[in-house]
Amino acid sequence: MATKSRQLNSTVTFKNSQRNEARGSLIGITRQTVSMEVYDPYSVAQMSEMLTDLTVRRQGRVVYQGSAVVTSLVNTGIYLVLSATLTEPWKDATEVIGDRQALRSEVDSFLADLDVYKSVRSDFQVAVGRLRTDLSELSRWIEQMDMVADARGVGQSGTLRDEYVDEIKEAVLPHLYQHMANFEGESKFVPEELSDIHRVYAQRDLHPLMLRSPFVHRTYVKPLGYAGDYEMVNMMVRNPNEGPSTYFKIINSLFLAGGPAEAHRNRIVILKQHLNKQIDAAIASGKTFKILNLGCGPAVEIQQLLEERNVPANVELTLIDFSQETLDYTYEKVTRRLANHNSGMRLNVVHRSVDQILRQSARIKETDRDTYDFIYCAGLFDYFSQKACSRVLKLFHALVKPGCWVLSTNVHKDNSAQASMEYIAEWHLVYRNEKDMEALIPSDWEQKVYCDDTGVNVFLEYKKAEEAS
């Protein structure tokens, strides 16, 4: 983020996805972005979170009211530097009608803003243009194909429709992958200070051709106020042929075929391997085994596990999430599978915000120490700073029993889909590599760091030392 001096008498107020109010000092604002200093020792926002009721006052005058998506978080230790993409027009643009001088000033300002597009790299424009052209032609061609398919009754059967869509996907997706790879490649040459205008440029050209994909639309709109919600996770694991037409089913599949979505599916497999090991140990010992999952989302790994095996009554699972809607959904799904498969596993759900968790890390109750046999947190760290994640892991270290393991995951810095996530879907993450994960905990803790087969997910496991005899 470009450094800017804080503007006196200029403030920003907003509510985060948990409807908690926050206030900051304005650092800078453009037609596309706002940056601010927020004085709060705990987390008030996360990456890709939708900020609502956001009001920017510059020199005491309201210049923007609406919402914004968090794109950058820098914790200085004293305050949080937050940057976000504005999603609605400036308020002052609606107040100039009827004032000739103010209107002329607004027009001049608008024309000046257009000059910003001159800074968009020409090779980036070419990559976006080629993708836009091919998507437009593909959309028109598939629309004609759909008319013929519907006339022949292909659309009357879900199975036939999937076969028809899959045949087209098999032919066109490799072509689109190449365009997306070119887009990703050109984005790597974009200077950080110009990323906002490149993002606006890409969205202007590509959103009309992509946003009706259910996955892209949900990621961009963020109906629960943040990216990575439970329904986005569900979309990653079910049939990708979703959308209002064959064309948008293909766009949906384009985003769900590889990269982070494939890594997420791999992560579910790895988590089930760990959980199976814990369950086997519980069966062998006959003792109560307690498992904690922070940021559980829909807990697909638990749902699948219960479909695959019986989990005995001496296994107790606690699911924590900051979204009550997510917890309600997950509780219903898990308890239904417990009943259907006569599993005896005990289930607890806890509604707790990340802010509350960070506060808990500062004052751990003695009765909570050495409680769990296995703790995992898969996905939450993608949205929080190094400092916040380190504090959570130290909390886990206190909660887990001696000789037991903690597991956390993060999307790798080498994510090959970063530009499409950020520029098209406003899906921003805190990326980490192996060294970043290792740095989250003290070096003398026993640890394992590795990646899944895609290289997109990096895993950190560490073991709490056995108590001295």
C-alpha cells in the first residue's frame, strides 16, 4: 500500500461482518479505494471482509457512504492500517446537480480519473482483451447450441444436460485455462501501487461475462459479509455444473477446476486422514478423545467421515465459528449424519468471534489447559495477520494435551490463481510460504511443514512436548 500522510479532521466509521462498529483516521481515499488507521489492539476486520455502513468524512464533509471490501491489513502493533476497495459511487457526486460550478468541477474530476487508465500496462490490457473477446464469442456460440439442445429435449434431463455440458467443457476449458494463465502471468508485472486501477480495469471488462457464475458471484458479493463462507466451501466440493445457462456452468467450472478449489478438496482428504488416526487411537485406548476445530465452516471433512465410518461415543468434537448461520447449518448437517449412521460421537458447537478468541489468548483459564487431544484450524489463517495467527497457535498450545498435535493451514504464496481471485472476485488472502508458517511458532517446538499435491495449501503441524516425568 502506498504511504500517505494522515488527513487531519478526516475519519472513517464502519461495521464489520459481525456488525461491530469501528472508527479510524483517514489516510487516503481515491475513487476506487480507502485506507485508514484503526486503533484497536484486537482484530476488527479480516481480509476480503465486507465493511458496511462505511462513512468517510474528509475535512468534516461526508464524501463516501456505502460498503467496501478489505484488501490489505498491516498490524503495526499500535494500530491497524486497513485498505479497502469501495463498491459504490462517491456521495459527493450526487450533490452537484443544480450547481453549475460544482458540476463542472465534478466533470473535470471525472475526466482526470479517466487518465488513470493510461497507467494500465498495455500487455495487461491485451491479456484482458483476449479473454473478454473469447468469452463473448463463446457465450454467443453456446447460446445458439443451447437453443438446439433445448429443442431436442436435452435440457429436460439433468443427467443428459450434465453430459452435454461436460462434452463442451472438455473442449473449451483448456483454451480458457491458457487465457487465464496469460492473465495471471501479466498480473505479476503490475506494480503494487497500480494494482487497484488494474483491478477496476479487469472487473469492468470481465464482470459482465463472469458474475452470473454462482461461485464467482457469491465470492464477489459476500452475502455473509466475508469470503470463504460455508456455501462457497460447498460449491468447491459439489458438481460445478451450476449456473443459469451452459455458458455460466462452464465459467463456474473454470474457477472450481483447479488452484485453491482443488487444494481445498485435497485438504479435506488430509484432514480426514488425521481424524481417522485420532478415532483409531480413541477406539484402541477406550479413553475420551476431545477434538477442537476452529473456523469450522461446513465441516465437510466431518460430514464425509461420518458417511464413511462409525465414530464412537468416547470421541467428543467441538466446532467453533464466528458465524451463527454457519454453525446452525453445520450442526444440522452433522447431527443428521450422526443419526443416520448411528454414530455415538458427541458434538458441541460454540459461537465465538475471532476477536473473542484473541482476547482469550491473553488470559487462559487454568481449567482450559491440556484439554484437547487434537486441534485443527484449516482456512481461517488465510484472512489474518502473522501476529494474530501466532497468538491463536499459542492459545492452541495451552489447550492441547502434552504429546498431542495441532494442525493449521494456509494458502501458499505461490497460488497460481491469485490474480483471478483478487482482480475478478475481490477475494484477498494473507499468503504464507513454508518459512512464514514455521515463523508462527517458536523454533524449538516439534513441527512439520509441508504442502498438498497442488502446492497451493501449506500445512503446519506441531506437537506439544511431553511433560517431564
